[in-house]
Amino acid sequence: MGVALGDIVSSEEIGMNELEGKVIAIDAYNIIYQFLASIRQRDGKPLVDSQGRVTSHLSGLLYRNSNLLEVGIKPIYVFDGKPDIMKEGTLEKRKERKVKAKEEYEKALEEGDLERARTKAQQTSRMSKEIVESSDRLLELLGIPVVYAPAEGEGQAAHMAQVGDAWAAGSQDFDTLLCGCPKLVRNLTVTGKRKLPGRNEYKEVSPELIVLEEVLDELGITREQLVDIAILCGTDYNQGVKGIGPKRGLKYIKKHGDLEGVLEERNEEVNNYEVIRKLFLEPKVTDDYGLKFESPRVDELKEFLCEEHDFTEDRMQSVLDKLSAVADSKKQSKLFAFS
């Protein structure tokens, strides 16, 4: 879900071609959840194979990453590890919302309201062990490195950008900035037309670049103060202070300098706020990972998707041709490197 800081964080629209050759550490769960929510049948049911296994995420990962590889972007997928105990309350609430959404989905189906059914179905997406394992396998066959974080993937992606193993992190959430990521790319895997929530309208979506240093300079605050604004608004670890959004939070922090001063003025409390600060300012990360970018193994990919998950080869042909071209270009690059 992440922290809603969009009202105060400015971004710059960029073209995919501007990211050619760039290594992007992608928050895997964030992106895969998007695919699970958006890639569905008309009645809201996810795509499944003959064994009833969900394949929506595989379709999203295949087609989106083939586009990234085609333009020369080098993605790394960073998967979450064990969530911090502070997140348990948020996770429990998410489970409750999914149960309620499932009930409303079934009711909408009974009433024949397919648009509402699809909207509610999108809110029921779950990340299972099977989905993680099949995603890992697909990414391996695409030649894309995978990193498993000790805790939150967004913190690990931020760290990899900080130490120079990635040019930027890729995520829809602003939490990555709170973790100190110098550059964040949003909409990397959702470019194209996107349906507006609750409306039968679409808008064009392009990648956006957010540079942390520029954001802090523009707002006239430090990263620590940005974290305090997020805590006031509410994070995955706390509910936030009622009536405070990003703009009001910014005004309060600029007036008082820190969270403590704001809480004192409003006579409010945020439990364990010092622990929450540390989760963003000092996320648990690892340097124990390998980053080897390889050529797509097109034949194995075709076997994995068509024979194991019932993808249709004819419908996949264009993306398979694209990946074959990527593999050929990598072979050519190696030949020139040694000539």
C-alpha cells in the first residue's frame, strides 16, 4: 500500500528510451500485486491454467519485462523477506479487507454487475508461495536477476541504488524514498493506457523519475523530516494522525522541525514512532546477492509457459520473437566484445 506522499513529491516524466542501459531494482511484490489485480477476466476472475493455478502474474511479467529488455533496460527483481512485527496490524487489516471484498465480489456477480465485480475482485489478490516461486522461475528464464531481501523489498532496492548496484529503484510506492533511495522510477511496468478507478475512462501513463535530493531541496526538509511527515500521514506500521495529510504534515514539520513537536501541539500520540523511524532510516538489508544478467532462454520459456501453464504459443509468438531478438543482440554484443 505504501505512504501517500504524491501531493508533495514532484516527478519528471521520462521516456523509456532514456532508461536504456540502466539497472533498475524493482520492488517485486509491489509490481506483481499490480499484475494480479489488473490482469483478470471480464467477471474479475484471475487467469488460471488447467490445474487452477493463477497465471495473471506470469502474463504480466512476461509481456512487461519483454518490453523493458527490448529497450535495453536491465531489471532486477527484489522480493520481500519476513515482514517486521510492526506490520502485523496492517497485514491483519488487509486480510479483513480481502475477505469483505470477496463477499462483495460474489454479491456483485449474483446481481450481474460485472464492472463492480471486477473492481472488488481486484481487491482480493493474494501473494502465495506458488506465485512467488513461479515468478522466480519465469524471471530466471528471462535472464533477469532476482534478489531476496531479509525484510522489505523496498528497503533492499533502495540500498542497491545507494551503493551503485542499481541506477534507481522501480516501484509505485513512495516508501522507497523514505528508505533513502536516491532515484525512484514509477510506472515502469504500467506504461500505456490505464483505466481510471470507478470510471469508464482511460489515461496515458508514462514512466516518472523522482530524485530524492531534488524533492528534499524543493520542500526545504531533510529525509528524516520526510519520514516524520509519512508517520503523521500513516504508514504500513501506524495509522497516522487524524486530519493530517501530506500537505498539512509538511506545514507542521516545517513549523516544529520534527514529529515530537507536532504531537505535543496536537496532544496526540503515535505508538513506537521511534521504532518506525528506524525501519525507514535504517532498513534491514543485505549485500549477499549476485547480479548476473543473461540472455532469455526462449525455448525453455516457451516450454514452461505452454506446457506447464497452458499459454498458447500462437498468442505468445510476438513476445517470443521479441525475446529471441534480445537474446541475439546479447550474443552479438559478446562477439564484438571479444573481436
